[in-house]
Amino acid sequence: MSYLQLSEVTKSVGADVHLYPMSLNLEPNAVTILLGATQAGKTSVMRLMAGLDMPSSGDILVDGHSVTGVPVRERNVAMVYQQFINYPSLTVFDNIASPLKLRHESQIEQQVHKLAKRLHIEAFLNRFPSELSGGQQQRVALARALAKNAPLVFLDEPLVNLDYKLREELRDELALLFATGQSTVVYATTEPAEALLLGGYTAVLKDGCLLQYGPTLEVFRRPNSLDVALAFSDPPLNVVSAHLQHDATWQLNHGPSVVLPQIKASNSHVTLGVRAAALRIEEKSGDIAISGQVQLAEISGTDTFVHFHCALGEWVMQKTGVHFFELGSQFNFYFDPSEIYVFDPESKLVASPQSFTNGGA
């Protein structure tokens, strides 16, 4: 079991600040997702954790002992990058076997075949990396990392260069592999869907700052700020400002009024967020209706994303299945008020859908 901790760690390069003071205690033997847009600080955090870079200040601890300044070659870690890094002169078998041979393991052939079977590359063990597709090469890199049996495993957007189908396949496989809980895994991604699929814990980063860390579903369902909700929404979160009319009735900017009895806001202005999956074209009792004109309808995997213009701005609906919407057509879109996220003027969470169903903030 490896306890990895960051204590007030910072990173600057010249006048450029890459990471602001950050403290983070990773859950041991679990998956932690580093989620954020490009240049949010994910790779900087991972390189510090792995020992590839030195922090400008602060301390990095493993099992309570400082490893700040200890180079990566002296740490028992495994890493997989975006690029397919394999030994080109070695067969797939020897690539996977290389960390086992360094440790003078027994039953190497049996272990290699077991890993290759888990990652569906048994048929390629006698081939060289150059003879494989990109997805197959990345599976080899993953198998070699797992063969190292390191207590700390770092994966820096390992699927980003693969096509959609391969990403989906490897996401499922990685979720199963990580479920064994044999290592502390840190996985960097820009994609909320990957975080939700892999589960575990999620740290949301933006502009070198840690915004929130906790169980992935908890962070998704109760983002502590608008920035976290925006980072953890794909397609984007639909947002609109609202002001208090009277009692619990709020007027949406350029839109209808909505009754939100659970809001305990000290200010008369809030920002409301509605996830794309909460929107529908089928009306239910108590729904809020908004009229919109379809600007774009795109199919992504098993979902259809409908981008439309309405009085509230440019919004998007996520509808399960393959559906066709004529461009320029007019629809009424509906959402349940209990599906609304509410943020105060400082962008802090005031109420989430759980607040409405559980009766608390």
C-alpha cells in the first residue's frame, strides 16, 4: 500500500507559475483521476509525483517519507504516456518481459502470457512494435507497466492519440484492471467520461490550482464551484443567470420563472446550471419549457448532441440513441427544476439536484 502526499507543492519555471500551492493526499490502492483542460496542470502534478521534476517549494511524501529530490530511477513507479513508448528492437513478448527480467522473476513466460491475455495482445507476442497498430502498441506499453508491479502507476492521457473505438475498448479494460486495487494509480485526462468510467477519486485542476478532490461520483454530483461543474461536464454545462423575484421564485435571464424552494442564497442573483443530459423534448409534469432552434445535431458514440439557440443563450441537449433533427427546426426543450445546479455570485455551490431530492443543501 502506497500513501502519496503533496504538501504545499508549487512549481514555477522562470516567471511562469505552473502550479500554485497544492496539498493532496491520494487514496491508497485506488485510482485518482487528474481532470482538467489542457494546461490545467495535470502533467506538471504527475511529473512531480513521479520524480521526473523537482517542486519549486513544498514536499512530496510516500508512506510518510519525503521523496522530494529522489530521481525517478530510484523510485518504484511505472509510467505510460500519450505516445507509444516501446523498445523497437524487442518483440512484444520481450517488451512485456523486460521489467520481469530486471527483477529476476520466475515463471516469466507464464506472467507475460497472463498480461497479454488480459490486454488482448496474445496473438502479437512474436511481433515487433512497428508491426502493430497504435492501439496495439499502447496495449503493449500498458502491459509492460503492469508487469513492473509498481506500487505507484502514472498514466498521462494514455488514450488521447487513439481513435474513438480503441479508446472505448481500452477504457473498459483499464477500469477492470484498476479494480483489483493492487496499486495507487494516477490517471490524467481532459475527458469527464473517462473519469466517470474509471471511478475511484477525482482531482479537478484549473490553471495550476486544485479545485476539488474526492470520490468521483461525489465530485460529479456535488461540484463545489461553477468551475468544477464546467470542468466535469461534456457536453458543456448549460448556464444562465437568475435573479430573485419574490419568495422562492427566480427569473431566468431572458427566460421563464422557476420556483426553487431549496435555495438558501444570501444574494438576490445566482447562476443556474443544467446538464445536457437533463434536457428533454418530452414534457413531464412540473417541467420548465424553453423554445429553441436547432443549430447542430451530432452523433457521438451512442448519444446525439443537439445544439440549439434559445432566449437563454446557446444550449446543448444530450439524448441517448441516434436521432435526427433538422437544422433550423424549432423545438420546445424541457427540464425538471430539481435537476438544476445553483451557484452564488462567488460561483460557489448553493444547491445541487441532491439538495432537492434529499431536502438539504
